[in-house]
Amino acid sequence: MSKRVASVLVTGAMVAVLAACGSGGGGSADKGSGHKLVVGFSQVGAESGWRTANTKSIQEAAKKAGVELKFSDAQQKQENQIKAIRSFIQQKVDVIAFSPVVESGWDTVLKEAKDAHIPVILTDRAVDSKDESLYVSFLGSDFVEEGKKAGEWLVKEYAAASGDVNVVQLEGTTGSAPANDRKSGFADAVKGEPKFKVVASQTGDFTRAKGKEVMQAFLKSQPKIDVLYA
């Protein structure tokens, strides 16, 4: 799905979640038909032009849907998102939504939200919690499939290559779902082809500046690069 459509769907999902909560007789959504929905959203940050556009899209979608949006910028720090989620719980918002900086370490704060009967929606990025009852929905891409498709393209494109094919890998934020899953999907797609050698791999933190810095380092340190997987 397109990322912009996904942002709009986040707001739609929030409305649907609240309708379900209201009909079930529990949670903070039971405030009468005149209650304006209040959503707490914790964004990863503004590390890229795409993320900035994503934030704008979410804000516009909330306004169009008549949702009161309490917005927090985590500045790429998990501790800031945890603080924001706890603040949303204290404010008794109707729904909490966030794009997790990293996959791990969310169970405690999500359990706090669950105990407060506040539904949580994950957007763009997933968490690796084994307890799926801690959130009600995930809206995002299949990152493993993205990595797999990149690997399949590589295998096809270099099918006739006889020697080693040296690959450098420019990863996203360490520990994030997109970085983990895209790397995994790519590795699975090329593992049956020993000629593909990942000769260097480093995070670029999903930023233009860091990505440029890492690629410059790759070019200096690697005598032969055939492919960049970014």
C-alpha cells in the first residue's frame, strides 16, 4: 500500500477501534456520542524527508476526521517514545498509536496501556512482542518481502555472472523492524547463491547524511563493489 494511504488508514483504524471499544462497554471510549476522539501519536522523529511527509499526512488525516491529535516527536530515541506513551496514558487518551524506533523492549509500557484499557495501534513499524494482545493492529509494509524481492532481483540480474559478486549493505536504524526484516528477507533470497558476498554492512540510520558518510567509507575501504543494497 502507498505510505500516504497508510497514514490516512491509521486514522480510520483508530475510529474503528474506538467503535469496537464503545460497543464492548469498556475503555475510555465510552464517553458519549458527543465526545471528540483523542489520539496520542508518538512519531519516530524527523530523520528523513519521507518521515516528515508521513507526519504531515497523519496530522492532516486526523484533522479531516475530526480527531484531536496529541503528537510527540521521539527524536529517534526509544526512551522518549516510552515517556510519551506513559504521558498519553496519564492523559487518558482514547487511542495510542506509534511507529516504534526499535522492535524490542515495549512489553512493559504496552501492558500499562492495556491495563488502562487504551487500545494501541502500531504504524509503519512492528514490535517483536510475543504477546499480540498488547496491541490491536499493525498498519505497515511486509519488510521481509521487500528484502526478498531485492534479493530475487539480484539473483536474476546476475544469473550469468561467473565470479564473486561483492555486495555492500547500507542498513536502516539498528534494531528497527525495517532494518531487521529487509536484511533477513534479502539474506534468505541469496543464500542459495554462494557467489554473492556481503563484504560490508553498516547502518545509515535512515538519514541522507549518515547514508552518504557510510557509502563514502565503503568506497574507500572496499577495493571492489558490484552492488549496493540500501
